[in-house]
Amino acid sequence: LAQPQTIWDGIYTGEQANRGRNFYVEICGFCHRDDLLGGGSEAGAPALQGSLFMTRWQALPVVELFTTIGTTMPKHNPDSLRAQVVIDIVSFLLRENGVPAGNRELPPALEPLEVILFTDEP
């Protein structure tokens, strides 16, 4: 079994987050806003940056965020995004919440994401 990790262990790359930013702006920005502060739609999409976001995922494995985005977003066409697009967006959200990049990409697969936990700063 893989060694447990946290989001602070350099789990994504800067290049991956850059790809994620492009997907985010194209797919998520309308509702969650390009600045990630949310509230951009009638539904009042939640902020994806800051303490509320980090608290929402606290102590959960990254696989939870990955599957939540993958199965429920975008609202008008849920479960339509390729796994690689979703994991790139996850990487971008981590970066925008102050989580440092590393030298290997987050994989678009459930099993490795099950052992990476959201925690407070390291």
C-alpha cells in the first residue's frame, strides 16, 4: 500500500496547475469566478479558495475532491469531464490555496489519491 501523504508533500507540478488554470477558466470560472471567490451564478457557487474551501476538505483524502468535481461538475453537464482535466483542475485549486508544487504530477486515478490527505499547513 502506498505511504500516506498530505497535500503539502509536493503532489502536483506547476505545469499541471497551469493546465488546470486554463481548464478552470474555461469550464468553472463562469460560476465560481476566475478569482475562485464563487457566487457567480444564480446558485451561488461556493468559493474554491480560502479557509472555507480548505475547511470543507479538511482531513479528507484528495480522492474526495477529485470524485466530487468529476461527478457533479459542471452543473449543466455533470460527469462529462475527462479524468485528466479534473485532476489538472484539482492541482490548480491546490496551488491557489497555497499548497506548493512538487516534481511529479497528480495522477488521474482513484487509488493513489486515496492516501493523500487534506491537512492544515505541514
